Amino acid sequence: MPEIARSGSCLCGGVRFHVTGEPTRVGLCHCKDCRKTSGSVFHAYAVWPLHAFETTGMTTTYGARSFCPTCGSRVPFIGDDEVEVTIGSLDVAPTEGLVPSYELWIGRRESWLPAVPAARQFEHDRVAGDSTADE
């Protein structure tokens, strides 16, 4: 069976990326930073190991957020050993199989937005060293 490959881009297409395989985790975040940078009431993302990621184009970073300098779209944030991809930046929607397994900063979740069924709920960030937090 071939390995799953997904592609995505910024709005203008100046930044393109590809990820292969399954992500190590998928989550939602309701924190102030994610709300502000996404312009939405939460940020949906998936995390892949760095070796599963390829990108082209120029990006700019502010804090821990990367974006396209032309259109301003959020693009994957590249860390030391993993990459965070905003699910909405993927080319194909709906995003088959990318179901959040956890939610962060749930105290900031809108009252009209239900919790994701079966997802771990964290008052703030994931607990470091908690192996179930990476599921």
C-alpha cells in the first residue's frame, strides 16, 4: 500500500509543501495566540516528523508562527525535529483521517463549540513527557 501523501500551500501559492505518512498527532488549540493568528475561534493542526516534510517558497516568521510574506497566509512552522501544518492549508478538503486526538486551552473554547468526541482535553498546553498526549 502506498504511503499517504498530502500537499498544501498558502493562498497565493508562493509557498508549497508536501507531507508523507501519518502525522504523529492532530490537535485543536483555543489559546489566545492561536485565535489571533488564525482569525478563528480555534486552530486545527497536524504534526509530522521533519523528515516527512518538503517545502518550496519563501516564508517569514513572527514568534513561533510562519507565514507567506506575499499573501500573509499561515504556513507550516518548522521546528527542530517536527513540523506543524495548519489543516486548513492542505489542498484537499475534507481532510480524510486527520481527526484531533486532543484539545488545548479548553477554558477558552467557545461555549457553543462542543468538545471533540474522545479527544483528550487539556486546560493549557499538553503535558511534557505524557506519552498519551502524543496520541
